[in-house]
Amino acid sequence: MKAFLLKYRSSLLLFAVMFLFGWGSAAVVAKWQSDRETEETMHIEAAVDNWGLGFGESGKELQPTGNATADELKQYDTYYIGSKEEKVIYLTFDCGYENGNTGAILDALKKHNAPGTFFVVGHFLESAPELVKRMVTEGHTVGNHTYHHPDMSAISDKESFQKELDAVSSLFQEVTGQEMTKYYRPPQGKYSTENLAMAKELGYKTFFWSLAYVDWNADVQPTEEEAYGKLIGRIHPGAIVLLHNTSSTNGKILDELLTRWEDMGYTFQPLSHLWSDEKTN
């Protein structure tokens, strides 16, 4: 036996190396595949829970794609875009707090006779009631952005979900003496199909967006040129535009931005035009 082992020692060593290398390679490949599957699963889950867009070539006025199609969202009374046949823009603003820019935004809308929808949180209603009243007086719609701006996709029970919305609508009625229009926008675009279904059960229509840009960080604002580049370069028929009232850039450019869009042949409509559109198409 000893002689046999000595005689074939090199062959046995080679076999052992090949076996170990093969097993090790298989283990590495298996781990890579497992990690890859995990990454892909995480990406899919993120896509479901966070609203996102895919754009075509800039400057071509092409409608972007979303996580779900417009038709798929309609079953939940949810919208992110209008008809590709009409050069219509829907202006929406998310209002987390007031820092001096909302007045300029309202001035620009009034000058262009452009209706807007302002999605407000509880803090904005508490701290800027006069601006909310002005929105209503000037014919704009005020929608629900939840009271505390939480990750609503993490809320699975209807009672907690409804509490966030009811707190806003109750305070809005106290401030304005009117019932709030049942329009809802999920904070940060985080959602689940359960959330969309619950909002529909509560009588709300949910709104995402088809055009936005990085304007929400009040301390790091885009230049006017950067803003025009994104907002004009990616404008498209049926655009639901999301802007933040906290953006000083938006306060400065909105008048000129609306003028440029008008020069491109666009008009401005309230969100209600989206389903009046459905009846005729």
C-alpha cells in the first residue's frame, strides 16, 4: 500500500487539488449567484416600494415610464401621467414647511392663470395657515401629504394609515372652513399596493409624478440653468410635475419656466382634467 501511495502520489495530489479547486469554484459561483439574486430581489422590492421613472432621450418630449403603467395604476385610482396626445402640464407642489418661497410660486401661478395642487403636511398647515387660505382663494387645490410625513409603505393597518390622512384633512377644515379635496401623495414616493388600495377605500385619488428634479434640499439648491435643463429638457405631454415649495430656485424661475413651457405649446390644467380626459379618450 505504501508503495502504491508513493507511486501514485503525484496523481493523487493532482486529483486532490482539482477536487478542492472545483469545489471551491463551485462555492464561489454559488455565493456569487446567491448575492446576485439577493441584489436583484432588493432591486425589485425597492422598485415596488419607491416610485421611480425611466426617461428617453432628453429634449424629445417623450413620456417616461414608471414602476407601473398608467393603466395598471388606474385600478387604484392612482395617476402619474396624463394623455400623450395633449400638450398639457399638471403642476403639483409638495409643501413640507414654509421658508419664504411659496408666495413667489403663487405669484407666478396667478400671473399665468395656471392651476396648481399643493400637497401639504401637518406642519405646513400649522405654521402657514394664511398661505393655505391664499391657495384656496386663488383657485388652487390643496391635497394630503400626510400629517407627519412618514414612510407610508411601512404602515400596513388601515387605522394607522387613515389617522395620518384624517389629521391633515381635519386641520385643513379648521383653517379654511372647507372640506379637503381627497387627493393623496405618498411621502418620498414610498408606497405599497396595499397603501394604494387603502387610499382608494378611503375615497382618495393617489398621485405620483412623471417629472421632478433634485430641488428639495434647501441648503444645496440647483442653479437656474440646471433647473431649466431638467424641467425643459424632460417636459412631455401629460406631465404631472412635482416641485417643492422649499426650493428657492423654484421661487426664482417659475415665472420664466411657465413662459418657456407656454412658448413650447403647453397649457396648464388641474388634476381633475386627468379623468375628464378618460371620458373622451
